[in-house]
Amino acid sequence: TSDSAPTATAMVTGIKTNDGAISVDQAIQRTEPSADVTAAHSVMTILERAERRGLSTGIVTTARITHATPAVNYAHISNRDWEADSNLPAGATVKDIARQLIEFPYGNGLEVALGGGRSYFLPNTVYDLEYTTQKGRRADGRDLTAEWVANQANSAYVWNKSAFDSINPYTTDHLLGLFERSHMRYEADRHLDVGGEPSLAEMTTKAIQILKKNRKGFYLMV
């Protein structure tokens, strides 16, 4: 049996690959640290093709945004565990998964990314706004949530339900929502969340409201 990395890779690229691999072919080594080698073995995804054609794109998940199934849409890397730069081996030049979302090279980038995994986007010098005794995981000092907002016009980043609810989908063109440090909570536990979390249905609804503004169409993985 395969894990979700090659399974989801096959779904969005049509290419079979090895366990742990994210949108790269089966000839790459599991721990390939080189950006150039990774690029040579990368395979194009549905989401990338959609962006190249001017469609809007998005991901909605209750897992980490950087987890295997959502990541196969926008990232290319030999090891699914390399979600932040602090997870990379010494000397690696390949970009970590979170960074690949923010530095996405096709079209005008993803319009919507909603899920968990906040700690992989925040520096290890900054305390989390929801869990105030814990810090981010990034060793490069970058706050990728701030970069998301700075990179595109009409962009927003939210981390709790009230901020999510306040987002107007008709004036917001790029929305990043990271509602937990790791995976979002199970539905039965969602009411216990400190900052509050939107449901999968609420995230999907708002994603479609943003994406459907594009008359060319959209691609959304939920």
C-alpha cells in the first residue's frame, strides 16, 4: 500500500511515484536535498496547469496545509516531512513545502489556502497568537503569513474564526487561513478551540465564493 503522498501525487499529476514523494517522479531519491535535481524530476500538477491558464485555485483541508495531500498541488519535494526549513537536512537547497506555497511560480498564485499548519509558516522567534507559550518552527526568520499578504493585492491572513467570518469574499482575492499550529481539530472537539475554527463546510463555502469570481473557472481541492 502507498501513503498519501504518492497517492495524491498520482491524483493531481497522473504520475506514479514513491512513498513520501510530493509531485516528483519515481526516479528521485527519498532524501534528495538539491533544488536543481528536484526540479529535474518534478511533474506538473492540475493546480499548476489551472494557474497557467488563468483559472483561480485553492485548497481547503482540516489537516496541515503542508501535509501530503494538499501539498501535492503546489509543492515538489522528495520527502513529505520537509514541511518547514527546520525540517530540511543541512546544506539542502530545495525549498521547504511551506515556502513553496508562498513562492508559487505559476499564474498569480493560489487564491485560497485554508487549513492547519500555522507553526510551519512562522519563525521560531515569534510566539503563536493562540498558544502564547509556543513559537513557530521556521529557522530562517521569515514570517510567511506576512509575505502572503504582502505578495498580492486584496490579500488577507486569518488564524481564528472571528477573523475568518469577517472576510468579505467579494473584496478579498487571496485568503490564507491557518487555524491550528498542526492539524485542525476533529469536529467533536472544535468547540474547545481557543481561537475558534471554521468548519470544513464553512471553509469550502467561502473558498468557492472567492474562486467563482473568475469567469474562466476554478480548481479547488477539498
